[in-house]
Amino acid sequence: MTISHEVETMCKVAKGPHHGPAPIPEEGKWVKAYEIKDISGFTHGVGWCAPQQGACKLTLNVKEGVVQEALVETLGCSGMTHSAAMAAEILPGKTILEALNTDLVCDAINVAMRELFLQIVYGRSQSAFSEDGLAIGAALEDLGKGLRSQVGTMFSTKEKGVRYLEMAEGYVTKMALDENDEVIGYQFIKLGKMLEDIRHGVAPEEALKKNTGTYGRFDNAAKYIDPREE
């Protein structure tokens, strides 16, 4: 380490406090983090690309500084899905500092990594007060049955009103309107669960019927419309 002449000629003044870093909550413990291996946590981060054409929700499970689990969910340009595939391969096994300084190809994923890093190193993780943290595989709970991201997609215009296209329950096939043409419910298909049933040998027609449901006062509608056709 090079020290300037001005500093070398200074007299030494003793340092008073030696209390180290402030403790942060980690997996049910209070931890003073000195090194990357002192960091553990499970949490989510959201990022966006420069032109804000897309977004990424990134979920990491970090144990002793090393990423053990990654869930990458993207919304936006088609290239993001390929970037997500690469990021999902790249992230597990890296320290959280390595992950922060790795080009994850897509700006949205990089920004999500940055935001998530800040949460974890400051002790703002979802597992901060969970003893021993969350088990590897906990990220899959966000996806539910069929392991499909929960997506909400709505479109509306002043001229023609709203169209529900996809809700948390699934792909919307019909909207129910009352006598004033106001929405009172909808019909949906649980796509992830339906495809899972088909893969397991259920006939497509039966799987479709089994995984079709309704929400709200669907049965009391004055009119039904197809949100994609009408």
C-alpha cells in the first residue's frame, strides 16, 4: 500500500470505537457481516431494462454467501426469456458478490440482481426472522400448481372498456356482464394444471373441463363476451 509523504509525516491518533458493523437480521439470528460468507437470506428483487420495455422478478435463496436457488421470471421482450434461461444456469453456485458482478445479459435481470443484493446485505430478506431460513425449493411456492408464473394481463380503452385476458387463476375465456354491461365475473382455465393433467394421461377435453372455473357472479350475467374476440 502506498502512503503519501503528507500522511507519513502525520502523528498517529488512536482509534476509539471498535464495535464493527451493525448487526443485521438473518434467518432468525442477528449477524455482524464482515465477509460475503456471513450473508444468508431468501428474497425477491424486481428490475427493469433501460427503455423500460420489460421487467424481471428474480428470487434467490442465499446460504453463507452462495446462491443455492434461483427463480427468474420475466415480462417483456422475447429476448428476456432467453436471457432468463442463461441467468438461471449462471447464478446457482456463485457468491452473491460474484452474481452482482456477472453480466446476466438482460438489463432487467441485472437490475433485479442489484436490487436483490441490496435487500439481502442490509438484512431486508423475507427470511430475516425465519429460523434457519427457507428450504431450497421455497421459490417454487410462488408458482403454485403446474409451476407457472402468476400473471395478470388486462387491456382497456376509453371507447370500448376493459378486457380481462389473464388473472392469477389463469387464462380468461369469458367475461360476465350485467344488464349495465359492467363486469361481474369471468371464466378461466388453469393452464398450468390442465397441461400437467394432459401430460399425466388425462384426455384433453376432460382436462379442459376439469380445470375450467369461474369467479364472481358469473352465473348471474346478462351477457357473456370473449375478451379476445368481442
